[in-house]
Amino acid sequence: MITDEITQKLFRLQDKKYREFQVKLIPSVDLETVIGVRTPALRSYAKELAKREDIPDFLHSLPHRYFDENQLHAFIISGIRDYAACMEEVCRFLPFTDNWATCDQMSPKVFRKHKKELIGQIKQWLASGETYTVRFAVGMLMEHFLDEAFDPAFPEMVSAVRSEEYYVNMMRAWYFATALAKQYDAVLPFLEKRRLDAWTHNKAIQKAAESFRVSDEHKEFLKTLKIKTARKEKEA
């Protein structure tokens, strides 16, 4: 079966030193499920597998056992050229996405040409309540809707998300930090009016201050908007 063949190939591509490094970056993933295949090798293998007629057997064999199989799955999906087929596979896979790395690696190229349809699906993902589905939705808003397709309604959607999950709020912070670099005037009021929870608010400012795409003048002003938390006030 193709699933067994793929697992065997991934172990042949294993880099044990890379595995040791990788597991430190994805603490939410079981160590025993990480094979340790470098990203360029996974991308290359994904392109090879995408040409096979039996690849649906692998894509539909969920959940996968290994983290690297999930990474490979994300790369295969990202290369599907038909929008409807790609979206079907993304929606099938998202409930089984269990870590930030796999979530963020999945970036279908075909989405660029179907933004009108995509925004409707993003709204559904945001409402799902599932950690990595919501994170993926925010990531797609950041990737596809902060340039010519920007609309003030989109940061409203991200600000409305309420979650206790670190990986959701970190992506929300990245979204606003990136938005401050690309749509500063439209997004600044979300921080001035404290529309975000304190942690996400402060993290967005931190990331914007670290960005070379945000001017020094804007960075200095953003720093004045940081919210003092109870812990910081106690320490002071």
C-alpha cells in the first residue's frame, strides 16, 4: 500500500540530528512520532507523490501516525491546482492538524486566484473553535488579504476571535504585527482602542517593533500603547 511505502521512504530520508533539533520546536507533538525529515526533502517527495494516481489513498488515511507524514500531507495539498479539489482536501485534513508547524506549512497556491470563495470558507474556519483550524484561518487572512484584497472587515474578524489557546493568539498577534506593516492607518485603532486581549495586544506590538517593515517612528509610538499587566505592575 502507498501508506506503508511512504512511511518506509520517510525513514530512509531521516536525519537524526535534524530530528533532535526539530522536536524542541514542536513541544505539543509526541517525540516518538517525529521521524526527522528535512523540509526540502519533504517538498521534493510531495511533488513526486502528487503525480501518482493512488495518492488519494494516502490523503484519506487519517489520522497519520507520524508528524512527518502530516508535513508531507500539507505539502501535497498545497500543490493541488484545482480549487474545489484542494479545498475538499484542506477541510478533510484540518481536523487532524495537531501542531503549529503542519498548520503553517499548508499554503495552497490555488487560493491566490479564488479569494472571493476563500473568504467565505475562512469565516467558517474562524467559527470552528478548533485551535489549528482557527490558526489556519487567521494565517490565510494574513497571507492573502493584507495587500490589494484588504478590507477593514478582516481585522475585525481576527479581533473578534476569543481563545485561551497560545497557538491561536500567537497567530492573531502575528496577523496584527504584519497588518501594522502593510495597513498601518487602518489597523492602528485596534491597538489604540484596546480591541484585543492584553497578551495578544502586547505581543503584536512586540513583533511589530522587531519588524524591519515597520518604520522607527511607528515603532516608538506603538511602544507607548503597550498594556501593563498585573504581573508587571506588581514587579514595578
